[in-house]
Amino acid sequence: MTLAQEKLEELAAERILIIDGAMGTMIQKEGLEEADYRGERFADWPSDLKGNNDLLVITKPDIIGKIHGEFLAAGADIIETDTFNATRISMADYDMQEYAREINVAGAALARRVADEWTLKTPEKPRFVAGSIGPMNQSLSVSPDVNNPGYRSVSFDEVKEAYKEQIDGLIEGGVDIILIETVFDTLNAKAAIFATEEVFDEIGRRLPVMMSCTITDMSGRNLSGQTIEAFWHSIRHVKPFSVGLNCAFGADLLRSHAVTIAGIADTHVCVFPNAGLPNEMGEYDETPETMAGHLKGWADEGLLNIVGGCCGTTPDHIREITEQVKSVSPRKIPTLEPMMKLSGIDPVQIASLEPIETRLAPAE
């Protein structure tokens, strides 16, 4: 375990940690145009690049660095790299597959530099970098062709290799944590876990892994149909530093599902919800005070170890959340009774098994 990992574990035992807010929301506020995304290097790129936010770590690193700094100034302990879509499969939307690794190295190095600058300013509050790994724009569980349910546009091995390239680049760039987030398809997440384990084996060391699921409706299932509990059973073998929920809804609607994961996970729980639901313009209206008030209630109930924000959340949201939870003790990690736990789209638990000779004994 590295010194950074030891410090992360130590701090998590002392207080609720803060993860940053929405990179996409902050980029949107900059009002960038096509030329900004292209920069000089990609001025003649044959396809449109506006919207490729991950490319900005190369073409506009000053803006991404500024955003990282604003979240750190607001109180974030952990910042996420601007690499949510930086796999070669997702980068194919812009014909930029060959730049995937470079973007991950650059995004990690940029976040590392800004985090280290803040650690020097506030050595009593060290800052950490989480390598953001999004769900990808392809699903292994759901067919893109409604007329052919068995069709898949990518294979498990292709997804695994794309994630492996991303993770390798993030680690080269200097991340402290691997964050597999916004999981809507658990099979994609399993490919990311497989890739993570392969990279760890190859480099001869491990980093903390954070897992974060997103649900698609109030039933509490992700897009591949799993409940929160079934999701946990599916990914528990990675022994993550944290598991939790992000995106989907605002804190008010996400609470019941946070209660579920907090009750079953024998690791830290991390939640970073949206700033409410989007309005008719696709914007998020929940104020920092309202959102932080909800999350303060969660903290008081003992549901949180790590908290922050997803879509629509700004440094003002993170600042208010930091202030509201700073005096609240972190959730106590439960010790759970060992039992067989299985999952499909629903969980199955087998609390005890009778000895086979008992079950086979003839009835009297």
C-alpha cells in the first residue's frame, strides 16, 4: 500500500470525504465553440469535435485545470479526471480512437498537478485523484438493434481491451484511485474490473477501486435490469474501496436506494447525485443549500463515507455540502455474516446449508 493509499484509508476513518462535482456542467459554462475543442493541433480534423470534452485536456488544459482547482478550493478531497468517455470505443464517435491513451495520460497528469498544488497549500488536507472511467457508449447487455435482441456491436474482449488501455494510461498519468462510475450495464463494469485486475497484475501493485452504479428509474434497477443489491453481489469480488450511486436523480429521490447500499455493503459508501432532475431546458435547478440539506440528512442517518455531486453540481454545491457534513461522523462499515450471495438481475442469498447427509437421509 502506497503512502497515498494509507492516508486515504486514514482520512476515511476520521471523516466524510468529499468528491468533486460535474465536470460537464462546468465545461458547458465556459461556452466553448468548435475552434476551442480543436485548438491548433486539430484545426484541420475532418469531423466535428465540439462536445468531445475529454479532448480538452490536450487542447484546453488551462480550462480543465481551472475547473479542478475550483472544486478543490470548494473543499473536494478527491477530484475526477476529465476522461469519462476516453476509451477508443467511445472516441470512435469523433474518429479519435488513436488518441485514447494519450488523453488518459494527459488528463491524469493534469489532475495530478493541480491536486498536488493544493496539497502543498493545505498539507493538513491532502488531495487525491480518481481516474474517471465511464460506462462507454456501447452496451454488452442490451442489443442496439430492436429487431435482433442477440446482436452486440462489441464483444466482451473488445470492451475489456479498451478499458485496459484507458486504465493503463490513467495510472501512467498518476491517479491514486480507479473510479468505475455511472454503471448502467453491469457486464460493461465487469469488463472494466477484468481490465483493472489485468493492469494491476502487470504493474505489480494495486490501487483503490471505487464502483458507482446509476439507476434508470425509481424501481432501483440499472439499465441491464439489476437491483442495487444484485449489482453489489456482482462486483463485490473486486473488494472496492467504495461502492455507491451517482447521477440518476437528485438527493431527495435517491435516498431510499442509498439506504439499501449502505445496509449491505461491507465497504465505504460513496454517493454523488445530480442537482435535482433536469428541467425542460435540460438544466439542473436544485440550489446548493437544498441539495446539501438533503445530504446532511443522509450523513446524520449514517449513510455516507464519501459524498459529492454529479450533473448540474458546481463548486458552490460542493462548498455547501462540505460545510454541511464536516462535523458529521462517517458511516460505520458493518461486519456482515458470511453467506453465499448470488445475483442475476435479482439477488439470492443462502444463509445456511444443511449437511448433504442430512438432506439425503430417508424420511422416517
